[in-house]
Amino acid sequence: MVIPTYNEAMNITDVIHRLRSSTQEVDILIVDDNSPDGTGSIADSLADANTFVLHRSEKGGLGPAYLAGFSWGYEKGYKRFIEMDADGSHQPEEINQLLAAKADSDLVLGTRWMPGGSVVNWPLIRRLISKSGTKYASLTLGLKYRDLTSGYRRLNRSLIEDIFASNITTLGYGFQIEIVRIAARNHRVIEEVPITFIERVAGNSKMSKKIVLEAWIKTTLWGFQRIVFRR
């Protein structure tokens, strides 16, 4: 399980403890981007035989943090990888839904916008941005999946290899769209399971206009490439 962190000192301890109460089947890697609020030090205090910490020198974005975590796990021979946010929005108790998905699914998407899924404590504007963003990406890229930006997901080792072979440049949540695009382009098996997303109660969101713009520009470019170059 790869958990990127940046200024999550108020959340990371609770998230790790809830994970450990929910399952003993996963090893955890916290990837901290030199958080000025001391998240890295707290992560070090949580380290044990199954919880590890990877310190990065600066804030580099969600995508690069995940790629660093994937590389760490791949080199150590892990067969399955799970992404999860550190802010408590992804429920650690629902990890078993990802683990219980079909073994041959290369990508399992924890999906908010499907029967059984839900979003709690989001204002209308956030709902509209998320749903319209996924809808736009789905139509532009020809992808049928209902939550392309979800960050609670499971990836098999073969998909990690596809990701490494791709020239990924996205930094924000557009990274999540790009992963689905890579999986579909390589004819990987993709499955959706419902999750409950609860808005953080502590700390500050990393969402920004810059991140939204990056995702929109990248998705539009990929859509153009799909139509013109068939790729």
C-alpha cells in the first residue's frame, strides 16, 4: 500500500492505525515529500516490520510520489499495489473490498459514482467538478469507467510495468486518469468496486486550480491523440 503524504500530521497516525485494525495482509509504504509540518517524523515513529517510510527531498506532486512508491515496491518484488490518500477521505475499513476483487483484475477502481458508492460532506461544487471531470475524461478518451480520478485503487504488477514503460508527466490527479488510460490501452482487466469518500476533517486539501487545469489540458491532448493518431 502506497500512501503519499504532504502536511498530513493531523491525519496519518489515525489512518495507519485504522488500516492495521482492518487488515494485516498489507505492507504499508508512506511516501513523504519533506512535509514542513513534521509528517515525515510522525511516519518514522509509525514504522515497524510492515510499515515503511520513503522520504523525498521536496514536494513533487502526487504522480511522482506514487511512481517513487511503485518503484520501491517493484524492486522488492511485490505483486499487488494499493493507492490510498492520507487525509482520511478513503476509508481504511474498505480496503478489503479492493483486496477481495478478482485476482486477475489488473486495475481495481474504488468508485464513488456507482451503486453502493457515496460521497459525504462535499459541497455541490466539488461534486460537480469531480463528476463532470470524470464524464469529460470518459467521453474524450473513450473510457467507460465511472470514477477515473479516484485515488483508492489496486494495481497488479503487470500494470506497474506498463506504467514504467510509459512517459508519465502528470503531477496532480490527472495522474489517476492517465493510469486508467494506460491500463485500457494495454488491454488490462479493469474492475470497479464501490467506496465511500468522506471529506477530510483535519488539514488542508491539496486541490487547486492548477491541478484541475493540468488534468483538463492533459485529457484534451490525449483525446486529440486518440482521434488523430489512434493511440
